Amino acid sequence: MTQGTGRSARDTELVRRLRRDPFVVQTVRSTAAATLSYVVALWLSSEPAPLTAPLTALLVVQVTLYSTLTTSLRRVNSVVVGVLIAIAFSVLVGLSWWSLALIILASLLVGRLVKVEEFIPEVAISAMLVLGVTQVAHTAWDRVLETLIGAVVGMLFNLVLAPPVWVDTAGESIEDLARRMRRLLLDVAEEFTGAPPYERAAARLHEARRLDNDVADVDGALRTAEDSLRFNPRVKEGLLHRIVLRTGLDTLEICAVVLRVLTRTITDLAKERAGRDLLPRPTALALQETAQHTADAFVSFAVLVTVSGSEAAEAAETRLAGELRAARVCRDRTADLLLALALKEPARWQLYGAMLAEVDRVLDELDPEHRGRRLMEELDRQGRERRERRARRRLTRRTHTEGERKT
């Protein structure tokens, strides 16, 4: 009975993970949309195998509704432009090596002019496919029809079956980043009470530098989440969600940079000490305790940023405030000890002061009051930009109307 329950729980967890995996969801949605567009194209197109329709749907149905809508327009434009170029070339020349070169060159140049962005190669691909078949004019317009079918099916697919909101996935990525930063800072804190060799301190520095790649990965997940909130009927406060997550990641990115600078300072200190203890034991213990509380604050901050529900947010904020308060108490004790140490060893006062300044910067960035100010500033900026865009649109419509009246 226990084994069956455990297996059922594992199966449930596996299904939950698959449903939350953007790759799995995208694969299923793309397959369904491509198949549906092929069936529709069989009804409406005269081609026996209208594969352009599923191809278009496959490329159009992106992971979010926003990217689907924006991608569809560019892809349809790229295919139609390529077909028109092929029709023009078919009237003048046949298919040969030099005409193929000319049509590729013309397609890439025209694709750049019509601003289809990442679908510039699709202009040339469409032109080559149409030019290379018999009965060019008939096939060309069938290809346009199939492209429109695929694009429409892809858009309707996301409108009827709204894609998931990837906020939770982005939140998990942010929390994973915070946990990696916590582990690194805890590992660094262990070095304070010993005499780490220069090579080991340098390894910590390289590990801190690799956080840049982690931040980039989380940024990609967050961009997907931001797109999934746009034009999505499930979401009522998409702007607020986007700003909360974005400012949270910005804060962790700043902390990652400071953490890298801290590991650089410790590497320099280890090089100078040449196998001796980095710090006297009382100073080392105080700095280690400060780092431990700060490391825990990383995770609490990430939970505060990603949690849903007011009660959970209040609990996370209370926990974060407690950890920051404990870290500052230890920080003040550390500051007194480092000051006394700098007076004894004036040649190293810059390194001692740098460690304290880097801890202060992290604590300031994680402070809830600082975060609240950043949220308000970002909301004000977003609101101001939206008002400016509306004002420009009104001015453009007014200018256009006045021009028509004069005409």
C-alpha cells in the first residue's frame, strides 16, 4: 500500500513537472496546431499535400500569445514577399544557377527592407520553393493561401486555448538563482576562519563569475513569463506581475555582481596572506556570521518576490526583515573589529574596508524599503511611458485628421 502510494505521488509529481515545462507544453501545442492547420488546408487548398500550412502554424504558435501575434504578422509578410518575388522572376527567367543566386540576393535585400526581422531567410526560402516547381503562378497563390491558413489557425489556437502563464516557472528560476548565490556565499564564509590557498579562493571567484550565465538563463525565463502576461485573458494585473519579477531579478543581479567583487577581494587577501589565516578568529567569526545571515536573506528575498497571496508575502517579508536585522547586528560588530584590524595593518585597510562595503551594498539592495521605492519608481515610469504613448497616438490622429480636412 505504501509503495503504491509512493509511486502514485511520483507519477503525480512527474505530470506536474511536465505541465510546467515550457518545452513539453510548446511541443504538444505546436503538434496540435500544425496537424489542425494541415486538415484545414486539405479542405481549402487545391494542393494534394499542403505542407506549407502546418509549417507556418509550427513556426507561428509560440510559447506565449504575445509572441504568437507578433510572429504571425512577420512570418506571413516574409512568405508573401517571397512568393511575389518568385512570381516576378518566373515571368522573366527560368530556374538556373545564376537566377537562383539573383533571387536569393533579391529576397534577402527585400526582406531587410520590409523589416520581417528573424524571418528574412524565410523570404528567400519561399521564393526558391515556388520558383523551383512547375505551374509557378498556380503553386504560388496556393502557397500564399496555405501560409494564411497556417497563420490563422496558429493565432486562433492560442486565442481559443490560451497558453499557460509562465510566472511560476520564472519564479522557480529566480528562487534557484537565489539558492545558488546562498550556497556560494556560505562557501565563501567558511574561508574566513581558515587559511585558504590562493587557488581555492580563485576557484570561488570563477564560480561567482559563472553567476552571470545563471542570471542570463533566468532573464530568458522571465522574458517568457513577461510575454505570457501580455494579451492573456487569464491575467488581470499583468503589469504589476512583470514589474515585481523584473525588479526582483534586477536586485539579485546587482547582488551577484557584488558577490563577485567580494570573492575578488578575498582572493586578493588570500594571495597577500600566502597560506596564513585570512583574519584573526574573532573578526573571522563575526564576518562569517554576517555572511551566513546575508546568504539566508537571498532566499527569503526571492520567496518574497515570487510568492502569491498576501499572507505568504507578509510571512516572507517578516522572515526577510528578521534575517537582515540579524545580519546588520553582526555587521556592526564586524565593522568595529575590522576597523581595529585596519589600524594595526594599515597596508590592508582597503581590503578590509572593501569587504565591509560589499556586505553593506548587499544588505541595502535586499532591504524591503529599498525594494518598495524601486517598485514605485518603476510603476511611475511605466505609467508615464504609457501616457506619453497615448499622447503621441492622439497627436498623430489629430494631425492626420487635420491633413484630411485641408485636403
